[in-house]
Amino acid sequence: MAYFSLPPLTLPCYRFDYHSHFGGILPVDNPKAVATAPLELKVAYQIPDEGSTINVDATVNVVKGQQLTLAGLFGGQLDEQQPERGALSLFLKALMLMEEDNPLAKLAGSPNHSRYERGECIAEDIFIACVCLADQLKLPVLRDAVATNPVLYSTVRNALKQLALAPPIGEKRPIEDLMPLLRYFNDKIYSASKYTPFDDAYRMRSFAMKKLRAEDGGNERYLQWMAMSLLYLEQEGIAHAQLAMGEDEIRVANAVLGVYNTNRNTRYKLLAHTATVYAGDQALAGELNNKILPLFEDASLTEVIGIDLLGSENKVGNYGELFSFLAAQMNAQPAALTKFFGSAEQPRALQLVSHIHCGEGMGVSSDNRSAIGYAIAYSRFAPGSKFYRAYADYVLACRTAAKGRRDENARGTVGTPEYKDNGVSGLFDEMFRNDSLTIDGLTLRRYDGNSVRTQELVAYAGKRNMMALCEALDGSPPPTQPPAAQTQSYYQLLTASGSLLGFRLGHAYYYRSFVAARYPLIAFDTNLGSNSITGASGLFASVEGYRLNRGFRHLDGYVDTDLLTTVSDKVMFMGLQALSVDQVDSLMTLARGSKTLTELLQQGQKTLSGLLSAAIAPIAPNMNPDASYASFSALVTAMVGANTSPSVWFAALARVLNVFINWRSYLLGSDAQGVEHTNVQDEFLRCVLLLAYNVAPFDTSADGAAAVGKSLQELVSTISAAYWQTTVGPLATNTSGRGNTATIAGYKAPASVVTVARAVTPDSAPA
């Protein structure tokens, strides 16, 4: 039957994060994310200094109870006021950005107003926050506030610093009443959301970290940030991770990771990132040769195992320059790029990872940006005092409207909880979705991850880039390559037997099935949680749809079945047409020639095992064939139940074979937990949810349903482990972290629903 229910699943920790960014790991503020034990690391590294090097020896400490968040890091010494000091420090640094390097002022002063200025959406968020604060504090500066002028920000900053001063003994600090509002806006500024592009959040985090490093004891806090980030991963249950970081910070990070891995028995690795793939011709080639290549020639950088091509994907990437660089390095004598890989003594990894962010898309453009940036670009006249006075009035009017809407919808449900009571919840929805502002005939627009415009833009950019990548892979190496290489495509040359290069696409949300079939040696990593935040998923056409499907975003609530079908088709297509003619013939022969399902699985084991090994060929040497066949048999048996029809047997065999064929979709990543509001354990549960929906309907008995849940989670975990062993090396021995418990039930049909309920314990309450 179409109704299905899995008994409470206790999922073990998913031990891998195949896609993360060091700068985005820590959440902004989470009282439940605390160090469960003290940590001490003795770190030694060298930093360049005017042609020479300086040796640095440092001891990094994280005390028990330390909040593993940006607020905890910026709050200084651990005490009961640390999170409050941290939240205030974060907001003050946001104000300093607007005083010293205001993205909106840079845009206004630029000759090209059509170009999206990185950080302009968070700049507008900060201006909105200051309008609310200035109104609440009755600051006269509000009347003449201009977003591009530092006066408003310096005035608010000085007022907040005064309110934060210690009051007379026994009296409440005035700043405490403002903390809910500051925390609300910090979350909008330092992490991605429906209205904050992820790249803007990284812009803010980078600025704040530079300010922190410039303070007294800043270098120690900087090292502590790295240690706290790794401890956060470990406590989440991650023992293996590939973390992207810039060339300018990677040497220090390598030292911290090396000591951490040794002390904690983890396998945290670094990828050197570059965003120049979207820049002009030869920009990427220059950075690869001048900045990235030396990292692989330096024997001391033992934790750096690959290259990460990232960026705001709103242009076409120049992927050919990466492949040209890699091909040239393959023929270099000696092969500097890969000399510490493969069979080298104590190799960094078995393969050098090329991790390419592609097929996600980012929806910013000249007409989809901050509302103020839109006015700067499209207004006949530069926005002045009249504009900003109207804008500030609009902010305050929408704040009032948002409160009214909250009051009218005070009662929530498990899947759609009520708004938080911080005085401004729903403000951005009210300003940029429910209402609009027209000034001098120009109706302002704002970036909105759920808007039709954003979804069109991300799909356009993501699809163009996937095809640009395919075109580059199919391209031929230049005449500078040996004659034999010129007869091959880049894909054939770079993935040939014996190559020490491995390729994985981050996101690959668009056209994945095509790329998977055309390039079987290219892997993917899946991070659907972050895709939902950035708008790349294109799943939610409204705020209401976004909130209703909390079960998909936070794995605690409801999920529309139409949404599950759409996502599954995009990232793990399970249709019969995905099988080859030979695969269909083999399964049909077994189904027709067997009297019982038991006989089929026993007599057909050799044939079926061969099909499974071929399906997972790149990682098959590191998979246990008996365990794989046991999982296959358990899933087929559960799907068939007591049915004696060969056609049902064939359908089950085909569907479960497809589960194995799609193994590359089970390599999961967070895309940075703190910036993207997600974590790997949620990705794990989301993956199991998608697979369970795909194999439904199945035997609804307690034993049958339990077998499905157990087999799917074991399969995802073992595939991820085998991929690590194939591309990087031995697994970690660290076993920290706890599993999740969840119950999944639903009805497999269009326009229906699946429910996901998480077990609530004192240390695992839903976000």
C-alpha cells in the first residue's frame, strides 16, 4: 500500500563532511553548542615576513562549557555574560564595516552600478537594524540617516557601547533589553537566509575575523577559532572532512589540523580555494600557478589534499583553465603537483582532489540585489535624504505590520511553529515579500531566495555552468601537450588509469543525471539543506511553502511529496530508463525464471552481485561484496513483501539496483554548518528520507520497515567510507558524537505528505 511508516530510526553518526568551508563552520549563536570537554593543542608553524620566516609556537585552549559559536569566540573569557558580549561584539563589528568599507557606499561611488557589490545585502540589513535601533533608542540621527554615510552607524555604535557599560550594583544593564534584536540581526548578517546571499555572509565573517585578529590577543583568538571549528565538527560526529580555505590562511590551518588530527584521531583535510574561476581570462591560471601550486610543493603542508573552485555562481566559470593546468602538471618532470600523493612515502592522500562548485547558481544580479542597490542602479538620480527618509519610514511601518501579523497567527503547529518573540520577526518578509515601496516612480526590488526571479537566475546560472563544465571536459588539450594526449578529451586524459587526480562536483543540482552518465568517474557531493537556503533548489515559491516544508529543511515537520519527487529526480534519478538494456534483460530473466523470491535471490546471487559491483565500480574494491548483497536482498525482500508476482519482483530488483547506481549522490556535505543553517547529520537523515520514499511501498510489518531503515543508513555510510578510502586513505579511529532518532511516515502519492519527527532530548531539541 502507498502508506508507509518507519519505526523510530536511531541513525548512527554520519562520519563525513565532503563539502565545507572553514570560515563558515561555527554557528552565529547557539547556547546548546558547547564544548563537552576541555581541549589543548600545542601548535607550531612558520609565517613569511619580508623574505624570511618567523617561527610561531602557541598553545591553544578551549575550556569546557565554551560556546562553540561566533558569539562564544567574540565574547572573550567564559562567564555567564560571554554570549551577550559576543553578540554585541559581532554587531559592533558589522557597524564598523559600514563605517570603514561600506558596500553600498562603494557601489554608489563606482562607475558601474549594474555590478552586484559583494556584501550589499548585508549592508542593507545593517542599515535596517540601525533604523530599528535608532527608533527604539530615540536617537535624533534617524531623521537624516543615509545608508551610504557613516554617521548613523557610528552614532548607533557609540550608543550601544554606552548601554553596555556596567551599571550600579544590583541594577540591570540597559543593553540586555536589546539583545533579542541584536541576535536577530546578527543571524541575518553573519549567515545566509532567504534574504542574505551566502557570499555576503562570508564577506561579513571575513571582515569581523580581521578585526578580531587586530585586537589584543587576537592571534590566540584566531587559533582558538580554528580549534573551536574543528571541535564543533567532532562533536557533531564528523571524523572525516574536506574543508576549503584561502591560500593566505592555509599554512596556519595546516598546523592546527595536523595537531588536532594526531591528538583526536580525526581525518580533517584542507582544500586550497580560489574564486578566480569566474574572473577574466588567465586569472585562474595565474592563481593556480603562482599561489596554489606552491602549496603542493611544500612538504610541510601535509593536510592540504586538493583544490576548491568556489565563488558566487552568477557567471560562467572558466573551467578549461583548471583542466589545462592539471594536464600541464601531469606532464611536468618532476610532477610537483602530485609528488606527495598516491604511492609516495606517507602520502597526503591517494588522489589530489579537484572539488568544483558547479550547478548551484546564485541569484544576485543587477536587478536582483539589495533594494538600495537597486535604487542606485535604476533611479534617475542618486538616492538622497528624501529617499532614505521614506525608506526608514517604510522599515518602521513594516515592523508594525509584522507585529500585527504575528499577533494574528500566534498559534503554531509542530511543523510550522509560531514566530519567535523578538520584536522584529517577520520584518524582512513584510518589507520584501508582502509589501513594496515605490519612490519617485521606482518600485524597489530585493533579493529573495524564494522569489520567481531568484529561482530563474539560479537555475539559469547553474545550468549554464554545468554545460560549460561538460564542454570543458570534452575539450582537447592544447598543442603543447604530447601528441597522444591531443587525441583525448580532458576527461579521458585526467581520469585515465594511474592518474592521481580525483574530481568531485559540489552541488551539481542541475543536470546531474546527464553528467553522471556521461562522466562515470566524476563524483558529486550533496547538500540539499544549503541549496534550500541559497534558493538553488527552486523548491519554494513562497514564504508559506518554505515554512510549511520545515520537515525537509530542518528534518522535523512536514514535507510535500511533490517536493520529494522533484528533488529525487534531480539528484538521484531512480526511473527504470536509467538502467541499460543488459541490466534490464538480466533482471527480467531472473524474475521470469524463478518460482519464489527466495529462490531468485539465492540462485541469482552471482548475476546480481556482478551488477552491483559494476554499479559501484570506482569504489568496489573498498566495499564488502557480501555486505552489499545483503543490503540489496533486504531492500528487495522488504519491497516485495508477500507478493508472488514476477513483475513486482522485477520492479523491486530494478529500483534497488538504481539505489546502488546512484551511489555518488550519497557523499554528503554541509556547505558550512554556520553559514548555511544545516549540519551533516541532517543531510544524512534527509538522504535516508529520500531513499525510503523511493523504495516505498514496502512491507509495512515492523520487521520489514525496520529492515528498510537499517539497510539504507548502512548503505549510505559504507559507500561514503569506501569513497574516502579510495580517494584519500585510511579511515579515522575517532568515534565521538551521538546518533539521531527520527520517525518517518507518509503516503506515496502526488499531492500528499511525509512527516518527520525528531526525538527531543535535553541536548537535541530541534532548532
